[in-house]
Amino acid sequence: GSHRFETPVGIVTVDLLDANTASIENVASYRHLHNVSVGVPGLGVITGDVAWGGNWFFLTEDVGLDLLPANIPALGEAANKIRAALTKAKITGALGAEIDHIEIFGKPQASTSNSRSFVMCPGGAYDRSPCGTGTSAKLACLASSGKLEENTNWIQESVIGSTFSASYHRNTSGMIIPRITGTAYVVGETALMQQVGDPFAFGIAV
């Protein structure tokens, strides 16, 4: 069925399509800056877009590394250098928001995919999926450039080969609303306990 989740950036709707397939309708996404260039030590001048997809992203194809699992350490190092350079150059999202995700794009490995990506998240961890908010940011850039029509499917591939199927429609304000479909599997269950005598059993009131 359909479910709605309140997140820090807005309501996200999830449709459970079968036991292991779900589609999410993300928050409104948009491109903030186009063809921004920044000098990065060891990499030279890197050009990309700044976009919002639920997180702030810098999206680029300029790194010059194949997006393969063997290159994950080098890709991570490059992404961290780009992020530091953006901070130093005071390139931000809207209202001075920090760009805390770096997304590097390249050619897909599968003939059925449109693009392949490496996503570096805050804290130095890469995303083993194509990244939902990152794919949303990509759709926003494609839509802004006139490279992807409304309700047209886009297959985004991750650095390890997993894929999301994505499309978008525009809301009444003209902003794009991404819809992303992927698969997931249960790997664990958690039971929350409310033990008698625990002063914080029902949470912490501040």
C-alpha cells in the first residue's frame, strides 16, 4: 500500500509495489547553480552543478576516474577534495547551505542504464546505492537542461552496479517531483522495550 513519512525536509510518500519493490515520491527538487567551476588541488578545475534533492549536492563528470568498485578509495579521496574546495571557495546551496554530498557521474556499465554514479556522503562514507536524494538532484539537473522530459524513465546505476528507476513530474509551482523505484530486503528486526523504572522509557522531554 501507500505510506507517508515525515522527514526533516518534507513529506516523502512510499508505495510498496511488492514484497521487495518500492517507489518513493520525493520532495520538490531543483538545480540551484549551473556549470560552477572550482579549483581542486591535485585534480585541477572541476565543473559541475549544485542541486537540491533532499540534500545539497555538487554533481560533476570531471574527475577522470572510472566508476568501478576498485576505484572507490580514489573516488572518495577526489570527492573529499572537491568538497573541501567548495567550502574554501564559499560555493554553497541556497541561503548559504553547506554542500555535504558530492556526486560523480560517468558512463554506465549496463546497456539498460542511462548513467553511473559515485556518491560521497557526509562522514566519508560512500553510498552503495544510486542514492535517492542524489538521483533526485540528477533529475533536477536533467530537467533544467531540457535533457529529460516529464514522466520519462531514467535508470541510474551505482558504483557497485545496483540501479534505481527514476522519473519526475512538475508540481503547480513548476518544481520537479522525483519518483524513484528500487528494491530492498529485510536484514534484521528490532524490538523497543519500555522497562518498568526507566525514567526515559517514553523519550526525553526537553
